[in-house]
Amino acid sequence: MDKGVYALVLESPRCTIRIGALGLREFAAGRHIYVGSARGSGGFARVERHLRLARLRDRPPRWHIDYLLLDPRFSPAAVITTATDRDCECDIARAIAGACTPGFGCSDCACPSHLFFRPGDPVPELLALFRGLDLDARIATIKNEGSEH
């Protein structure tokens, strides 16, 4: 199965960015977890699009996450994926909870946010969370300009 859900982990310093209609938003230094669906026709190609946009920064933003991916202060650190036909993107977002950017990435659901903050590495937490929801999580670390995260 090449469709499912994912959590993209981004690193950034403290900064302020304009996120489309959401306006200026402050981001603390640390890791930011974006929860997304790859259940549409392109499947996990959506994750590849995110990573390509962060690397090339070659097109204007379309989605909330694009504003972060286009900003050179944000860099992808890891992505956790799970192949599933379950509609569980919002279940994952609710389970992550905690510090978040209100309204981010959730214009098509009732969640308060799909972008969450952690000061340290959230990967162990995310793996446990996916497993707790009976999802077979896969993790990929992402190399950025000579360093591996």
C-alpha cells in the first residue's frame, strides 16, 4: 500500500513567519511535528513533494506547511509514515496534542491544529504513539547539507 498518514518533523531556530491567511506566527526553537494525510490519489508522493520543496524551494506556497518548507530556517529532520486505509490523521493529531500552532493544517477538520512543538527529539514519542494506535510506523531520518539528523 502506498497510501497512509505521516508525521513530518522539522527543526528550526526561534523565528516569526507569515503563514498565509493565518498571519504572523512565532515558532520556538526546537522541533515541529506536522501531521498529514497521504491517502489521496498521490499517496506518499505528498511526503516526497514536501521534501523536494524544502530542498529546492522552487514554487510558491499552496498549503500551510509550504510556508515552513520554503523558509530556510526550517529543515526536515525525520518523517514517520504508516501505510493504512484508516482515516486516522486527526486521531494522531489529537494524540500528539500539547503546544501547537492554532489553525495550522486543519482547515478541513475540527482539530485545533496539525502542527505541534517539542523542544527535543519527538521521534521516540511519535513511534510509541503510532504503535499505540495499532499503526505500523516507519521512520526515515533526513540528511541536510552534510549533517544527519
